[in-house]
Amino acid sequence: METHFVKLRPLIVADELSFRRAVDEFKAQEPDWPFAFHFDDSVAFPGYVRRLEGWSRGQDLPGNFVPNTFLVGVVGKMIVGRVSIRHELNAYLSKYGGHVGYGVVPSQRNRGYAGEMLRLTLPIAARLGIARILVTCDEDNIASRRVIEKTGGMFENVVQEPGTGVFKRRYWIET
């Protein structure tokens, strides 16, 4: 497995080109997976970065969103993934979505980035006052399941997400 040092940090304006590449790669390979929340080309990138910063403070949240911290995983200047830390859980997140959602750009997978990003998320969640995080993954996502378990995830149960037929594995990790 090839690995490089990955750093987790907020998105900045200088990330625009790398971020757009990551978004485009996800759109091409996994169009249903939301790498970037409410991002579109009609909004100037600095405005998008400000929007994410506001969401971390609970400002101007889209419907059904909770305050959240959006971080990118970077190697050098290249975005290799992202993490979203939800500061609290609403009804949907407490059952199916969890505190943390993460993803690695398809071309950057199998390099240890997902595990390192999830590991780096733990002290950030602790600073946000979250003593233990709920992390979920689709039942058939073996790679994500391994990442969560390797990071200390304690399996709780499997639930079926209504309207989708998707079964979600639920894990708790102490921060």
C-alpha cells in the first residue's frame, strides 16, 4: 500500500483547482455520493469557502443540516479526500448518517488516506465537545467498514434506511 502524509484542514480559496478536480472525479465515478455539499459552478469559490465556514458556526444552514465542520485531506497541495464532522445529530443523522462522513477521491484510494483522515478527526471532534462519534457505512462497503473498525469503531447494529433499501452499519468511536 502506497501512503503519503495526509493533513486535515479547512478548505481555503487556494484549493479551488484541486477541489474542482476532486468534485469532477466524484461526479464521473460516483455521481450519487456528495463529496461537496451544495457546491455548483455558479457560485464564486471564495463564497463557497465562506459558506462552509459559516456552517461550522451554525450560520445559514441548508434545511436538515446541523452545524458541521468541513475539512479536506491534503497531500502536498492536492486534495485527496474530505471529512464532514457534524457537531450534533438530528433524527436522520442519529440513525443513519452519524457524526462523521468521509470520502477519498477515487484515484487516491488504497493509500491509507481514509483511515488517517478518520483518525485525525477524533481530536477535532473531542475539541467540539463530542465524547464519542457515531460513524456509519453501507453494509456492502467493506473498505469503509475496515477503516472504521481499524480506527476503534465498536459495532452497534445494522439499520435499513427508509426509502432506499440500503442497510447501514453503525459504529461508535471514543474521541
